[in-house]
Amino acid sequence: MKTKYKITIIIAIILLIGFIAIYYYSKDEKVKILKEYSSSGQLIGTNEYVIRDGDTIMQGKFVNYNERGIKISEGQFIDNEPYGICSYYDDKGKIETVFFRKNSKINLECKYYNYNGLLEKYIMCDDLGKTAFTIYFDEKGVTKYDGYFQIETYQYKYANKSKFNITEEQNLKIGDTLKYNYIVANIPNAKRSFTIENVGLDNAKVKRTIKKVEPCQIDVKEVLTKKGKNTIRSIVKYEFNDGVTPVFTDTISFDVEVH
């Protein structure tokens, strides 16, 4: 009986070690490289990936080439979706577009270049990929623009609750933290400054935290100290490097009631 008991214990230990090994192997997310070749043997793509729960997940850098070995795209994947800066080139290797991608369906920022590699258009999009701001360039500088330099997105939803199916009230009180977010255009070839103020307060004493989220989002949290109407105002200014385009300044504001 003792011998059978010992054998049973040994088998149980072996099985346990096996299960542990399988578990950690499935959790091993060591980055590997998948290479793709054309029928003629030309390398046409490399993709970094990991094995997660037995599945192949694209995770990391990707590069694609044409049949002549010229790079035509590069960027990165996160959880099987393109994310971040992704660049695309023509068959001669000249830059055509640069997108900041949220996923395979949504771009948050876009840059378009002409045949000579000069920037000709910049687009900022909202979180759903809808165009919010567009600016055009030629070899001399800005030619025209359309849309909004900045948009407040968080409090806008509370000001339009029916549109966004919001039912709860904010009911803000002294000491509460007010949240608000912006998307602000990163206009190329220009120096941008961005300021926020609670009108009528000494803003040097306001407890406000600002977090930048790539590419264009700015998240703000502010501790409320003033009872009644609070007007939050933001100002963005662009000074262009060409020395010709005039300074662009844009101001927006919103109000909240504090009890």
C-alpha cells in the first residue's frame, strides 16, 4: 500500500509540474518575428508577434516591402490592431502618408505628402475618426484651413446629454474634481502653446493636473473651489516657422455650476 501511495504521489507531482509548465508556456509572451516571402522568394514583410493562450497575436513592429525590396509601409501592432504612428511609401520608397492609428478602422491624425516629399495636408480627427480640423500647405507655407483648432470633448457630452444617452447629473460641489478633455491640433511647422484657466480665479493656486495622450488629446482634472458658475477657458496659439503665415489664436470656454 505504501508503494502504491508513493507512486500516486509521484504521478500527481509530475502532472502538477506539467500543468505548471504548460501554464507558464502559454503565458510566455516572448516577442518573435514572422517573415513573409513572395512566390519568387523576395522578403515582403516582417511582423513581430507573441503567442498568447495558444493564439498568434501581432504585437510589435511591422514592415512591408514591394517585390523590389523597397519599404512601402511600417508601424506597429498592439493586440492584433495597428496602433500609433504608421508610415506608408510609394513603390519608389518616397513617403506618401503618416497616420497615427487608433486601430484598423480609425485614424486620429493624418499627414499627406506630395511627390517631392513635402507636407501638403494635415488632418486631426476625433476619437471616432471623424475629421475635426484640416490644414493645407504648399512649398511657401499654409494655403488654407478648415475646422476647429481645439475641441472640448468630455463636458460637451454633459451639455448634450440626450445626444450621448447620458442620464445622470454631475451635481458638482466645492472640493469635487471636475474632469474635462480636449483634442488640440498638432499643426506641423509651427510652435504651439496651450493654456487653461478658470476665469476669475488665481490659477496659480488652482489644483489642476494635465495629462497628454498621444497624439492630440489632453485630459484635465481640476479641484473646484468656487461656488456658482465656473467658466473654464482654453487658449491655443500657433506661431509658424515660415515667417509669413500670421499667428493663429483660438479661444473656447464652457461653464459648470458648482453648489
